[in-house]
Amino acid sequence: MAEAQYSQGSAAEQGLQACHTCGKVSPLTLNHCPRCHSRLHLRIPNSLQRTWALLLTAILLYIPANSEPIMRTTLLGQETVSTIIGGVVLLWQMGSYPIAAVIFIASVVVPVGKILALAWLSFSVWRGHRLWPRQRTVLYRLTELIGRWSMVDVFVVAILVGLIQLGELMSIYPGSAALAFAGVVILTMLAANSFDPRLIWDRLPPDPIPHTSTASDRSTDDNP
């Protein structure tokens, strides 16, 4: 990626940098934060490369997370398996519409939406797009906020496995998809943390400097 160009009025242009750990603003001459002693960087090193690597790994894990069973249920000696989509369909057919909607949103909509959002943000920064920087920043903040709620499905399986262990009468065991889905959620959270949203504002055109009228300007205006 080409060398970053910082917009006029940014902290970098003023010789300042913020700590990624505690947020303290320090001069560019310092290599370590005076408050928490963390390494200081103007931007997160290799932010786009790390984000792309984590996203691609999450996409690969998302395939077995939906195709493999996430839960195995033993009822009176008969075993049945359930995938994420299969569980949502079963809950919907049983009339548990709110639970089916929550699991569908948390386990399907949120992970896919987060992957697409981070991929678009990374691509726009890589291509040097200058449009809608505020909207893209809001999208990143929203993605970072809701990403953790994708673990709802994993928590449901963990609770059921811990509560329902009645031998051959009825027992619930986690499937291989549970581990893959947990990996997807964790990797997307790490991808959001590795993406530096300040890259969105780099290479923007300089902010227009407001013109302030002076006495000579006013005299010129008064004397055409």
C-alpha cells in the first residue's frame, strides 16, 4: 500500500499520536506511551493485511459452521442432528417465532453482515475511496458493537449441553459446527479490532480554510 497521506488538521499533521491501549495523546517523538508504556504507532501496523487474513479465515470456517451439525440430541436412544439453519426452521415450525428470529439474526445475519461490512471497509481503504468517510466510520462502529452478539447460538448449545444429560432418556451434545462457528465469531471480532478506522480519513483532501475578512478587505469592498 502506498504511503499514507494524512488530511490537514489531523493529529499526525500536528505532530501528535494516540496510544492504541489507553488513548493518551503524545508527541510523535515518543516511542512508548508515558501512561501505559505501550508501543506507539500512528496507525495500527499492517492493519489491512491482518484484517484480510482474519476475514478470509472466518469465511473458510463459516462453511463447516453451517453445513456440519451444531448439536446432537439423543432421545430414547435415537440420535438426531441439527444444523444452525435446521434449528431455526424447526423452531419456526414449532411456533417459537421469537426464538427462531433471534437465533437467525444472531447466527446468520450478524456474522454475514459483519464479514461483508469489514470486507467493504478494507476494500474502500485499499482503493483509496474518499466518499462517505463519516458513514463508513459509523458502519465500522456499528460492526464492532454488534459482532459479539453472534455468540448467542454457542451459548445456547453450551447451556443445553450442561443442563440436559439424562443418559439414554435424553441427552444433548455439541456438534463439530459449534467449534467452527465460535471460531468465526472470534475471528471477526479480531478482524474488527485489527482494522484501523483512521485509515478511512487518510488521503482525504485538505479541509477548506475559512476566509476571515480583514480591515483591508472591508475597505476594498467599501471602495469598489
